[in-house]
Amino acid sequence: QVQLVESGGGLVQPGGSLRLSCAASGFTFSTYAMSWYRQAPGKERELVAQITPITLVANYADSVKSRFTISRDNSKNTVSLQMNNLKPEDTAMYYCKADRSWSNTNYWGQGTQVTVSS
């Protein structure tokens, strides 16, 4: 049974930090690119960051570059998103996603809420 379980969301003041984690199970984690997406109320879901499975190359949305860092641990089947200098516009539900293009397979987590407010 495939599972992606996000954790670490919460309420934080502007300028603060949060670390999101996603624990994966039920599939071969090291063969999947892992991503974080977010969706704010009334907006489309958007890609925040992605990391490749072996070479660990990371890519970021322009809006989070230099503030967010994605990382993964293939030995623990986890992917994390360190978010610094958070802004109110970062408020959204954050989702973890696993993708494997050659098998056209992808999985989503249930999401964790991040709210940035004073």
C-alpha cells in the first residue's frame, strides 16, 4: 500500500521557519523524483520544489528560491522541505508528490497546512 505522509505544518509568524517532512512507503522510493507542491485557497496547485532520485538535483519555483531547501534521504524514504523567511503568501496546503516518468506513475500525499500570519 503506497503512502506519503506529510508532517511539520503549522502556524508561523512572517520571517519564521518551518520544516516539512514526507515519509514514503509502499514503493521504491529511490527511483522516484520527489516534489513539494502547494495550493492556496482559490488558486491552482503549484510546484514549489523538486529533487531527482539519485543525482539529487533540486529545482525551485522562483518565488521560493534562496528561502526554501528540498532534501531527501533515500535510506529513510523521506523528503523534507526547509522553509525560511516565510511570508504570508506562502500560506497554503503543502503536498508531497512522487513521480517516476518512465513508468508514468505518481503518488500524492494528503497535505499539511502552512499558515504564515502575525
